[in-house]
Amino acid sequence: LAIGSGATSRDLELMLGGLGVRESFSVVVSADHVERSKPHPETYELALKQLAQKFPGVSSDNTVVIEDSPGGVTAALEAGLRVLGVATTGPIQKLTQATQTRPDLTGLDWAGLQALFK
């Protein structure tokens, strides 16, 4: 798993550490790692590049971004990635550019995520 965030590294590490999930992510890309943050695609391009370096075979063809902001959806699409827009921070109508949308992640497991993008 990877995170591509517009937050600073400090804030992101504090949040992930506080939630006890930092170890779940092999790649963490923050606004500090890129020249242009979302909605520019650089965050997602770098995250994908780092994932592919760690896990050969990872590509835009087998990667899905879960995103809750319109700017993030734009960034991921421009990076050539498929996007699940999740309306946890705003109305789902603002995420209609996403490949798929859901009101939230309730009940979504790995098989369900895969099924959305077949």
C-alpha cells in the first residue's frame, strides 16, 4: 500500500503513527516530496514509481487510487491511474470524474474493490 498526500511529511507521519497504521504503508509520498502537489499528478506518479521499485510488476494497470477530493481525483487520473472516489469529506457529486464512486468504504473488501474495476 502507498499514500500520496498533499499534507506535509510531519503531519502525515503524526497522523499515521497516531492511528497505528504507519507500518501498513510501503510508500508514503507527501507534499514535501514533490515540487507540485495535487491536483498536479506528480504525487501519484512518484508513489507509483516507488511502489514499482519495491514491488516489480506494479504498474498503472494494476493500481487503484482511493481518493476523497476532486483535486486528488484529477491528479490520479492525470497520472494514468484508476480512481475510486469516496465521498467521506464532501458530496459524491464532486467526485464524478473518478472511475468509480462510493459514498464510503463500509463493507468494501479486497474482492469488492477488485470487482469494481473489472
